[in-house]
Amino acid sequence: MHRRHQRCLFSAAVCLMSAMSLRPSHAEETLTVLRTSGGREFGVLGEKPRSPAPTLFVFAHAYAGTLQSDDYNKAGRLLAKQGVLCVSLDLPCHGGDRRAGEPEGIAGWRARLEQGEQPIGRFCKEAGTVLDHLIAEGYTDPDRVAACGTSRGGFVALHFAAAQPRVRCVAAFAPVTDLLLLSEFQGMSPTDPAAALRVSHHAEALFARPVWLIIGNHDERVGTDSVITLARTINKAAVAHEKLALVDLHVQPAEGHRTPASGHPDAAVWLGRQLQLPAQP
């Protein structure tokens, strides 16, 4: 065979192998876009399961980037290999939920709150309609539903769990727990609407369910002490009801506002137990 032809064949083979390596290695890595009957768009990893599956709602930013990122969904992707369905929605003021002319992200939350809106409450209701849709369409086992989130996504996951009793457990990675601690809310007073969204206000709704929290030991963005306070508040609510507190708090070394290295693998094990998955060898 001519040497030039051999080189071409070799290059083509290398290109084919490279292309194959970029494809998802598991069916669950395929992003499927769905809509509720009311038009709320959301994403799931993989296709419709053969039977209703344990389901994990994952929150961070826009749904596509959230589901496909190890920074935000490593725990979910680990669980997907055991048949867990991962679901996400665009957070308020992110992705398709951002309105023309408004600030993006958390700054948009402040703008909406100042306009008299309730972006977190509205989001939790919409996430509830997504859960309704998934159950009705045979995607989700209604008895095995969990939520998790990172930073602002952790804040939303905790609110969603508090508002939605069908969420059996919640895990939060370096979560926002008090909006007034964030730079975007600087200057707002304890009487402003943002203060009412402090997660500790929902301790009564959370104490009876397993809650898993992890925070770096010097997180100045969301406040390490604030996450510790949330855990203590949930614990006090349980004690007041003469119940065993089910909150599991981890404070570990991490650089700045980051999820500690063991966070996602440990959370995957914990979530797997709560969702009654078979123990892994």
C-alpha cells in the first residue's frame, strides 16, 4: 500500500476514535428536553425508563449545563449508572427563564424581589408541576424522589424540599442559606423580602426528612457559619418535636467557595441509601 494512503487511513482512524471518545459513554448522558402540559421546559439525562425510576432533581444554573457538569452533577451521574433519573430546570433568571433587560443570575433574584415577585416560590411550584408530569408519564417512582443542588442551587433544593413533601431527602453542596450574606444583596435590611427566604425559616418543614449538607471550612461567599447554623436550627426543630434529627453536616477543607473534594462521591452513597438503591460492592 502506498505510504501516503497508509497515513490517510491512520489519520481517519484517529479522527474516528477521537469522535467516539467525545460521545456519551452511557445512555444516561444523553440530554432529553421535555415540557409539562403547561409549557414548563426541563431536562432529563437519558431516555424514559422502562418502569418508574428513583429520581433526583439537580439544581445549579441552567438545566443543560447543570445536568452535564461534574461540578454540579457528579453525584447524579454516579447514581444514573444505578438507574436514577436526573432532572433539572432553569433556575430563576438563568437560561430560558431570564427576561430581556433584567440582570442575570442572583442579581436578577434581587430585581424580581424588589418588584414584588416571589421567584423562589414560583420556581418551587413549577418544579412541583414537573414532578407531577414525571409521575403521570411513568418516568418517576413517587416514593423515591430526592433533590440536590450547589450554592444557589442548594438554596433552591432546600426550598423545594421544604415546599414539596414528596421530596424524601435533600443534599446541598456549599449552599446559600441566607441571601442577605451575598454581595448581590448588599444593603438590603432584615425587613426586606429576601430575609424571609432564609432557609432556617423552613426548619419545621425539613426536620423530619434526611438532610445532607457539606461546606468548606472557610467559605466567605455563602458563609460557613450560616450553614452550621442551619443544621443546628433543623436539629432544634427535631428536638422540640421529640424526634431524632436527620441532618448530616460535613465541614471540610476547601479552597474558597467550592464543594469539598469528597462531597459528590459521599453524597452519591448517602442519596443511594435514601433512595433504597442496592448497595454497591
